[in-house]
Amino acid sequence: MCLCKAILRWVFLLPSFSVLGQQAFISQYEDLDKAQFYVEELEREYGQNSLALAEPLSELAGLYTQHGRYEDAHRSIDRATLIIRRVEGLYTREQIPYLQQKIENFAASFDWVNAREQMEHIYWFYLQKSQIAAPDLTEDLLHLSDMHIRGANEDSVVYQSYHLRRAMTLNWAALAVAEKMFTANDQRLVTIIYKLLKQYHLQLVAVRNGGSLGYQLREIYPGSNLVRSRSDTRKYFYYMGRRLLNQLAAIYSDPDSLNFEAQAMVSLYVADWQVIFGRHAEALQTYQGSFDELTKISGEQASSLFESPRLIPVQDFHDSIEGAIEADKIAGFVSERGINGNSQPMVFLESGAGFPNIGQSSEFSMADDILLSRALFTFELPEVVDNVSRRSRMRKMPFGKPVNAKILELEGGSLDQREIFENRIQDLSFRPKLLMGVPQATEITLEYKMFSKLKN
């Protein structure tokens, strides 16, 4: 049994897209007719089975996909794959980028029946035909994991649990492979670890929303009918997240890569995780500690980082204050100017009908979005009075949750839509504005947009 197979089996018990081709061909032949003519010229010069055709055929397929000609794209990818297999061998890893492109093409056309079949094939390939030291195996596993996350949002609701479980399995496998290739404290593991953390949050939301998906995710293993309670599942997700965050802390505590700023940033993400799970007393202490440490490093930058609330969990992990601030500016989630006086403007783009209260991520934003509805809210994030005798107030009014929410604008205006939005806004969590490490009262005006890419 190959080591990769053993790792994947072990991961299953635990409870980036293809970089095909170069842009030169596409940019030079953006006109589809010219690109087809170029491939035909290569066929005449080298023959129809020449290795020289593989990459141009793949890039031609990319152009077909862009133009909505998915069947033509499928045929071009198949031709490129057959050429690679004929030259390099039936199980060569050289074919993997083409198999990945084939999955992406099926997904782009919303043909998830064939996409799932191809995803099972490439999963088998990784399980049976890949060695632990195979080039780019970690990236390949993460690519398939991301495609399953996409499938959970775009495929039929019947397959949501399958996609989420497989995505988690693949992400754990990618982490295990990376640990074998490097070490458990290598900084190249950070992105993989944070992806896993966000997947636990995604499953938390699904379980909290209940229904068939929530039930299936609470099963000990698929189809077992051995089901954890919601509270036990919630505890499990929380502690798995803490395990991952502890691993991040260990990475930046390693003597070979000691980084006090990164350690303080990890504490900030720990506090966010505590808020998400309603552990506000613990989060208060963790925010204070992170704030104090980051202020020692740069008081001015720390003040800038904490001057505005953030929706949590944030999209990416940043190991420096500067990196986090720059990411906020690039994302444009928070405006520098308030509206309606001191109100802080924010925008929340809900990822899809299958996952209420999940913001759009790179995995979720691959296909055209369908805007279902939007609402404009105003609400407050409460302060925490720095007085131990009044700490009970904080427990009654969690500082990371909206209070006094009002709908200012609502498309459609139906009572059902109003009720949906009022419920959704209460499930959002925020990193509060901090002053001297203490959460401050903040008024927020939030535009909430519901999107859907989910098949019924």
C-alpha cells in the first residue's frame, strides 16, 4: 500500500485552480477562430497525436469554456489527455492538470453529474497511483478539496454532505502530506491549516441551520444513523478549530522561525473563533492579550487594525498587522468614511442559498452569481463596560453580535423576506472595534446581498 493511500485512509477516520498552460497563447489568440486555426496548423506540422498539441489544445479548451462552448472544450481536453497518456503512460501525473481542467469545465457548465464522476476518478488516482513525494501532490489535493466546496454550493442539495465531507478529508490529507514533505512547524502549512479552519466553520453553519444536511454532518460516519447531538457537534468543531489554531501558534513559536507578531496575530484569530462559538468571556481576555502584544510592536498600526469591526471568520490568515490592514484595503469591505454620521458601512455577500450567513470566498465565487435579494440594515455592536461587577451585562449582550437591528431598505418588501433577513443578521459574528483592548460600541450600516448558485 503506498504511503499516500495510508494517509488518505487515516484522514477519512478523522472525522487554487489548475495552472494549465501559459497566458501567452490565450492573450495572443483571444479570437477563437484564430486559436482554432493555430491548432490546425500544429496538427498539419506535427500530426494529430504529437505532444506539441497537448498544451495548445488545453488552452483552446479554456477559450471554448469562456465562450460557453463546453462540449467543444470537453473534446479538446480529452484529446490533450489522450496525447499525454499515449506519450507518458496511462497513469502519468502529467495528465493531472488536464483532468483538473475537465472537472472545471463540467462545473462551469453546471454538469455536476459528470463533474462528480471525474472527481471520483481523480480521487482514486491520488489514492492508488500517487506517492507521498509526488510533485505538487499537496496542491492537487487542495484543488480537489476546493472543487468539492464549490460543488457543495452549486451541485444538487442531495450531494452537499458528500461534497463537504470529501472536501474535509482532502484538506486533512493535504496537511498530512505537507507535514511529511516538510515538518509540522513549517510555515508552508499555514494556508492549509486556515482552509481547514474555515471548513469547520462552514460545517458549523450547516449544522446550526439544521435540516437534512445538518443531520448528515452530525452522523459519526455517512449512513450510520449514529448521530451526535448538536451541542456535542458544536464542541467537536470548536476544539478541532482550537487544535488547528494551536498548530499555527506552534509554527510561529518554533525557535527556527520565532515570530512574536505572528503569535499575537494567532491570538487574534483565536479570539475570533471564541466569539463565533459564543465564548465571549474567554474572547474578551484573548482580545486583550492580542491587543497588548500588537500594541508593543506598533501602537499606530494596532490602532488602525482595531479601529473598525470585521466580519468573522476573515477570508485569510495574516501573520502581520501590515498584511491584515493591506488585505482590508484591497478587499474594500470597510470604507474609510462613515455614512449617516458615525455609522460604519459594510457589505456582506452571502455565498449561496445553500449556506446562509457564509460570506463569498475564493472557493465560492467561481461561477456567475444570481442576486436573489438585498437589504440594508442598521444595527449596533455593544460595548463591554470595563468593570468586573458589570460583566454579567456582557453575557446578556454579547459584544460580537448585532443588537437593535433595523431594516432600512428591502427589495421586494414581503414579510417572508423581512423575516429571513432579520434571522440571518442575528447569525453573523463580528470582531469588535477595540480601544485599549476593550470592545467598543459601534453603529453599523450593512448592505446584505443574497446570492444563489445552488441547484434545487
